Amino acid sequence: MNIQSTKWLTDWLIGLGIGEFSALYLKLALLVFTLFIVCFIINLIVKKLILHSIELIIKKTKNAWDDALVENKVFTTLSHIVPALVINIATPYIFDDFVGAIPFILRLVNAYISAIIIIVIINFLKTLQYYFESKKLFKDNPLDSYFQLAKITIYIIGGIIILSFLLNKSPLYFFSALGAMTVVLLLVFKDTIMGFVASIQLAVNDMVRIGDWVAMPKYGADGDVVEMNLTTIKIQNWDKTITTIPTYAFISDSFTNWRGMSESGGRRIKRSLNITISSIKFCTPELLERFKKFHLIKEYIEEKSDKIEVYNKENKIDKSNLINGRNMTNIGIFRVYAEAYVKNNPDINPNMTCMVRQLLPTEKGLPIEIYTFSNQQEWVIYEEIMSDMFDHLIAAVPEFELEIFQNPTGTDFKRL
């Protein structure tokens, strides 16, 4: 097509009796309509033939990342450039009678092509993010933060390029204006900048990963991290609610990450039984004989009794009163029994700390604390293990002639 090729159309319209002025506008309308039809056909050919062929080839490959290119419409968006290029080429010929409009139309077309390229780059970044997230090496990293920053940068640069086309200004003009607006930009993007810095610190120090169980009481969060991006971290609480916390809060505020527990192979059990102090006493020989029938502590009682007897004889202790010399107590034997019972539980991790200890007496009695770790970390199973253990220990307390402390109820007052 050349400039002279549209002259015949003008002459033909004038030959039909149309005025020269009207013929120019009618020719323009016909050419624009023809260009529209051509662009429509070209777009149809590109999408139905070329894109369809590309999609068929991609589906036959074993790679997943190229499927993501199709899902994110990288090729579909890219196809919109072809009609725009046709318009760009045809504009000087179609508007040869309206030369003043050509620069403006070309600027609009170039701005449109720039916008398409920006969208293609953004969609390609989504594909890259999908690819990296599918790799174990990057699975737990806050990739959202980095890709969001890249997208923001591309949008800013792309927006400047589009404005430069529309306003016919050099991109350097807008970049110099951005320099003058640094303070304003810092205020506008304060959260984004702080979030990006925090994301780097979290990643470098490996403080939080997607899937970690974290607790942040200040924000009422206690659950699994389900999403990490440039400005926020989303936590799904155990009641299935979602708490959104600023990313930089994980640097400025304290939080608990239970990942260490998950990786250790155990989950801590730390709970106390409050024993009524008035029920604690020395063990008589008759009581010890009864305790020897408990197989978990039979051997212990026999060995301990022999040692105590030897000590009392060597020191000529008067055993007419139990307070003299060395004696076992029912609380001490119960503590040994509880420890033996816990250690013999197959659901307890034998490679981690396990002990039963006394805590400081309080107005609610003498706390006997069981401190151990289960070998199951799943919440429901963990609770079942702990409940079964304390069901047994609570039921066993009266066998040692001990009482568990509880505040008096209405029934207790009626018995008075």
C-alpha cells in the first residue's frame, strides 16, 4: 500500500457526485472500517490458528511451567500486539489527508502496545512465581513479596513510558519528576518499603515460612501461616478465621514460632496435678506392702526400703515414730509411679526430656508437674494422648491415699 493507492478512492467518490470535502471524510470512514475488518481477521487467525497450535504443543510436553504460560494468558495477551502493529503501519496511509492527526494516533497506538507488553511481563512473572513455588528449594520462601515488588516496579516504569507516549515527553522528564517527589513517594509506599525490608530479614534469618505454626497474642493470631506477601502475612487460626498482620510487625514485635517443635519429633506436655497438702504423710510398713503390689514401682520400693533400713540401723534410729530417720512418703512414691507410668507410655518420645517434679506449694495445694513430650504432633492425637495419661493419673491418686485439691462446692457445704 502506498500514498497514491488511496487517491483513486477519493476520485471515485467525487465521480459519484459527492463533494470533495465530504469525499475525504467518507474515504476515511471506509478505510477505518476496512482496517477494523482486517485487524479483526488477523486477530482471529492469530488466536484460532497460531495460538491454538502453540497450546496443543504445550499440552503434549511434560513440563508444568509452560502450562502455566497458557493459564496466565501470556500468549493470548501477546497476540493483541499484532493488530496494533497493523494499525501502526497503516495509520500514515489511512490518514494521509489528515496529517495533523497521525502523530496523536501513533502515540495512542504506541501507548496501547506498551500496555500490552506490561501485561505480558506481569503474566510472565506470575508464571515464574508458579515455577519457583513448585520447587522445594523456594517453597517456604516469601516469594510473593519479591514478585509484588517486581510488579510494582514494572507498573511504575510502564506507566511512565505510557505517559511519555501520550504526552509526547521523554521518559527522563517523568523520572526527574519522580526524583523531586521522593519524600511523597516514601510516604505513599512506606508500608511497601518496610514490608520489603522485613521480608528480606525474615527470609535471610529463616524466621517464618509458609506452613509454620505461629502465635502472636498482640494481634490475636494463633495458627498456620498461609500467605506471605510484600505488605502482609496471613495466618489461619485454629477456628479457621484469618488474621492479617503487617509483615514488618514480625520484625518489630515478638511472636512464637512452633516450627522447632514440629521438627523435633515431639510435642511438649506440661501439666500439673494439685495435691491437697493435708493428705501427704509418711508410709507405714502396711502401706508400703500395699504399694508393692503396683508392678511399676514394686522394684523401686524394695530397693529403697532396703537402703532406708540399712541407713536407719547404722545410725541407730528410733523407729517407734515415723518422723525419725529416713522414711518414704506417699507423695514421693506417687511421683515415682507417675514418672514410671509416663516413661512406659508408648506415645511418649523416649529421646526427649521426661520428668515428674514438685513445684512451689500454693494455696491450691502441692503441684506435681508432668513434663514430657509426646511423639505425636497432630493436635487431636496429642490431646488424646495427654487426656488418657491424666485420666489414669487422676484415678491413681486415691490409691496412694492422696487427694486432688478442688475448691468446695455446694455438695461439700451440705455435708458439714
